[in-house]
Amino acid sequence: MDAIALGEILIDFIPGTEEASYVRNPGGGPANAAVAMARNGLDVGMYTRMGNDDFGRFLSKTMAEYGVKILTPELTDEAVTTMAFVTLYPGGERSFTFARKPGADMLLRKEDLKDEEIASTKLVHASSFSMSEEPEAEATVTFMRKAHEMGKLVAFDINYRNVVWNDDKEKCAEEVKKILKYVDFLKISDEEVDMIGGEDNVFATMKEYDIAAVVETLGSKGAQCFFNGEKIFVEGRKAKAVDATGCGDAFWGGFLASVLNAHVTKPEDLTTDILKKAIIYGNVGGWCCVQVKGGMSALPTREQIEKVLQEEA
């Protein structure tokens, strides 16, 4: 298996033709990233816990349709699939609200983890969706630590807005820093740079935690990667929409797929050229996604991304 994604699952609601009109689509950071990688030609599995409810069954079926293997396939009556409401108003304003039933537990458990599956994969991807103040969040950290100790690549997407910390960014930053020592690829947005000490301190943070590369997405401006003491910037594309759910995950899925398709299996394999191509590939993936508002159905395939690159060449 090429990659494993792990974390909490969301269901996104994307607006239809009218404001306050919603169309149900599956989404969420880990799920979207898993599907994005699968649609870019990787063999991808996902560790999560899905409730035996309408949303859980719908999401499990949908992810399988997009090529993602659910590594914890049994739907559980203990969990209630989380919902989120994402609204894109005219002008691009975005609102994001969690709706969780009391006691909903979508986090991995330690007994879900299988060492042989970590050993047979190349990369483990985790997201802040899987972090919370509950003890079960330790399972995600355990998974990342084991992958790191086995010499696997570990990728992490901060995405602080969606962490269950009651908007306490300082607390969130503390928890994020606890796991950075297990991370090879760190994805942040321009909003999240402060969480690791600000742009001026990115290289110091990378050295402190032995992070191989930090990728910062800059929206329609593009993206940049901090690597080996230099900053690699790739200009973005003008999108037809200001925002679309999944575009950041489409970028990250495309980026990670490009890195693995370049036969990178350890941080020492990375080069500036590989990372620049991965950013370009991710940028095109995000751009393709932003053209179509609608969860997983908007995540582009490898063929779609390569067609755009060929046309531009």
C-alpha cells in the first residue's frame, strides 16, 4: 500500500444554487486527502471510525467508490458520524460550524492500529481533525510515532480551524508541537504560520523537530515550500471561485502523490526539483477542484491534472 490516511471524518454541506440551499457531499481533511491521493494513482487506505448511521454508511460507500480502502471497515454503534456546515456566500465569505451529537466518538482507538499495515505502507498522513482533548486521540499520535520509528514518511496537515479546542489556538499549538517530532512533511496555510513560530522561524522550527519540508498554501497566490534552507515559491492560478471545500486537500493529495510517484521513500530522497514539481502538481489539483464546488466529486484525477499541465506546456 502506498499511503494511509487517518483521522476523524466529517460530512460537508455545500451550498446549491441559492444561499442557504445545501447539497450533501462527503468531505473532511483526512477523507478528502485520501480520496485525492487515490484519484492521483496511489493505493490508499484509511483508518477511521464511522458510525452505523445514514452518514456513516453513505461515506463508507462513497469513499470505496473513489478507490479508498477503509482499514477499519466495521461501522460502529458507538460512534456518530460528525457533520460540518460549510457555506460559501456570494463574494467568497466562508462560514464553518461543527455539529456534533453529545458523546460522539469518531477517534481511532489503540486496538484499531495494526503494525503490519504501517510496515507495508510508504506514507502515513494525519490531520488535526483527529486531535481532541479525549484520550483516544493518543491512538493517532501512536500511529504516527510507530510509522516514524519504522522509517516511513509521515505527513501532517495542521488545519487548526477544525481542531476541537474551543477556539483556543495556543492550546492547539501546544498539542501540534508535541507531534512535530514525528513529522516529515508539514502542511500549513498562511493563517497557520504563527502556530509554528511565524515565517521568520520556520527553518528554526524545522531544525528543532527535524522536519524535512514545510509546505505553505497561499490560496490563489500559490504555494511555497521551505526545504534545505531555501524557500521554493510557485505562483497560483486565478480561480473561478474564491473557495471550495476540498481544494486544500486536493492540493495536498496531489502534492503527496507527486512525491511518492517520484519514488521518494525517505526524506533523504527529496530534492528541490521533486518538491517544485509536487507543488506545481498540487496547485493544478487545487485549481481543478476549485472549479467545481462539491466535496469528493470535485477532487481531480491524475489524468485531469496531467491534461492541464500538458496544455500549459
